[in-house]
Amino acid sequence: MADYYDVLEVSKSASDSEIKAAYRKQALKWHPDRNKSSEAGGKFKEINKAFEILSDPKKKEVYDQYGEAAFQRGGMGGAPGGVGGQYYQE
């Protein structure tokens, strides 16, 4: 998986407003109704996931510390459920 900052084309020090603007730009570019390429649907889902994580301060903090593995079952060294035996949930 790609780094969520790279997906939105922002730096790790980007502000909330920069992240939101970058999301809007990428979402318009890759929305399946506007972009008819075969990869548009997958790219659009990836952009939405990146924005979901980076726009939430708590999720962003966890992502910055542990990466995407913190949000997947079985992540972080194979511990059942992710970080410390628990995958991140709200």
C-alpha cells in the first residue's frame, strides 16, 4: 500500500486545510464518474481512505506512529488484531 501522504500528494507537515484541499483535488481527478480509466475506482477508494485517516487527528497520530498496519487486523508484527492486540477503531 502507498503512503497516505503520497496518495494525497501532501507533506507530513501539511495543515488540515492543505489535506482537505489536496483530497478534493485528487477526488475530482479520480472519481469514477469523471475518470473512465480502469484504475479510477481503486484509486478513488485509496484517496478516500487516506483522507479518512489524515483528516482525523487521533487516527493521524496513530498512522504517523505505526503506519497503515495499525488499521488492519493482524497488523503490527502479527499481533492478533493489530496494535497491542487491538486494531484501531473509533
